[in-house]
Amino acid sequence: MKDDWKEDGWREYQRLVLAELARHNAWLAALDRRLDEIRVEIAALKVRSGLWGAVAGLVAVAVMVGLKFLP
């Protein structure tokens, strides 16, 4: 009789542990997807900031060249 109780208790605990593992697995998968989205957004921001830096550099060079060739 005691062994049946231990076995039933273990089976219940085992189901609880497996359910928690499945829940954590789903949570980690969602977190991983969100992290991938953030990485893509950061890469896009890096490209955009590089372009804005190039434009700002060109404007500065154009102003300097314009001032050199003016009277």
C-alpha cells in the first residue's frame, strides 16, 4: 500500500515537472524569437546611422569646398 502511494505521488510530481519544463521551453522559444527581432532592428539602426554619418560628412565637405572657392 505504501509503495502505491509513493508511485502515485511520483507520477503526479513527474507530470508537474514535465508541464513546467514545457512551459519554460515555450517561454524560452518566444524569448529567442524576440531576441532575433531585436538583433535585426539593431542591424537596421547601424546601417541607418552609417548613412546619416556619411550624409553629414558630405555636407561638411561641401561647405568647406564651397568656402574655399568663394571670393
